[in-house]
Amino acid sequence: MPTYKFTVNDQPVSVDAPPGMAVLWVLRDKLGITGPKYGCGVNACKACTCLTNGVAVTTCSQRVSDIQGKKITTIEGLANGDTLHPVQQAWLDIDVPQCGFCQPGQIMATVDLLRRTRNKPTDADIDAIENMCRCGTYGRIRQAIKAAAAAMS
Ligand code: FES
Ligand code: FES
């Protein structure tokens, strides 16, 4: 079985895995990193969203052979020590989650959105986020994205 080397949350890792194994399962089952969630496995719900070299990717549809040498960031790697990332802080301040299942993916998608929009997302930009929330927290997510954008501007 091939060995893949990459970083997760700035820690170098080396994993033996079949080339087609989804990064989601590498993270969860081989590395014990359970922030990224399994919802659909077919790139529809986005609950598994993490960052690859800073770009949001659905890890259920990303193969481990595609991340050799790359930098993976999960929700576990966003905070700086005891200081939450501004997006996490906005989520807490606005009390966004209901069941919480989709929220790591929502937060990671937001981090990427704020990077792409330089902290000035329009409502249309926010509408373009495809992460699903079965609890319907979309209104609070929108508020939190705007609060995080203001904090980061
Ligand atoms: S589990 Fe990856 S998109 Fe649904
Ligand atoms: S908070 Fe329950 S699915 Fe989004």
C-alpha cells in the first residue's frame, strides 16, 4: 500500500492508504480527526469540507493520492492556541449551531469565502455557499459570516 505524506493542521503526517481512499476517511479513521463530518459521500451536503492549501474542498470526494505534499486544515486547526479564529468566535457569539453536525463544514467554507472575498462578502457570495443545514440555521450563519467579515476587515 502506498505511503502519502502531507500536513494536517501544520503537523507532518505519513499515512499508508489505498490511492483512492477518500481524505475524509483518512482524517477520521486513520488519524482520528473527527471534525469533518460524513453526510452524503457524494459531494452534495458539504459536511466534510476542509481546506487544502487554503481552499475549501469536500474531503469525501478528494482522494488521498491528490494531497501528497499538501497542507490540509480541519476545524481542529483553526484556533491559534486558546484564541479562536474570528469565524469560530462569530459562530459562538451568535450561537449559530443547532444540532451542530454541519457546522464544522459551514465554518471551513466561510473561512475560504472570506479569503476569496477579502472579508467583504456580498449576500450573493453568501448565497453561493452550498453547505446544507438540516436544522435550518441559515439566517444565523449569514449573521455570523457578516460579523466575522467585520471583525477581520
Ligand atoms: S459528506 Fe462530503 S459532501 Fe456530503
Ligand atoms: S445545525 Fe444541525 S444540520 Fe446544521
